[in-house]
Amino acid sequence: MPDITQEPKLHFFRIPKLGSYMAVPLNLYNYLTPDCFDTALTVERIYQQRLGEYQKEQEELAQKA
């Protein structure tokens, strides 16, 4: 099998060798806490309130037209 690291068509983007490791930050959010549940309920209530206001505005605009 030929050595592909010497192939001029390939570019390895500054990674020193094939098989080397690259460190990448990994941020995970945990949604299993009680605070997240309460926050989700609050956000849902705000969404429903704003949706109701938007629908009223749309009805008023439709009546004026």
C-alpha cells in the first residue's frame, strides 16, 4: 500500500500526522435539573402570552382592512 501522507493532492490542515488526536471543546447542557423545568414553564407561558397578543393584533389589522 502506498504512503498517502506524501500524496501532493492531499492537505492535512496543519495536523501533524495521520492518526493524531485533536482537542475540541465540548459543551453539553444538562436539562435534568428542576431549575430547567421551571425555566421551560416560564418560557412557555411568555410564549403563549405573546402569541395571544400577536393574534389579537392580526385580528385587528384584518378588521381594519
